[in-house]
Amino acid sequence: MDIRDLQGYGSFFMTIFLVVMLYGYIIHLYRSEKKGERDYEKYGRIALDDEVTSTPVEDKPASKRENEKEKK
């Protein structure tokens, strides 16, 4: 077994690993959107609605805003 064989096996297993990671990430996004934790379609509109006057994607809860003001 020479270095070319090891490189071939390495690239094959790396490709399989990255495909599994990609599908895992897609499933994570799908499940979190179904649970209502986040709406990822809002983030897709960021590139289309890119103006100074556009509304934020997510509004920070009042408690987080107050904590940030107290820290400053």
C-alpha cells in the first residue's frame, strides 16, 4: 500500500464524512424550523432586503436590551 492508495482512501472517507455532516445540518435546520425555534426563511431575505430603513430580522427581547445597557 503506497501513498496514492492512502490518499484515495482518505479522500473517499473525507467525502463520505462531509456528506453525512451536510445531511445532519440540513436535518437540524429542518427540525428546528418545525419546532418553531427559528424561521430560517427570514435570514434568506436579508440579501434581498438590504436597506438602512428595513426592519431587523429578529428583535432582541427587552431583558437582553436592558442587560446590554447596564453593562455599558
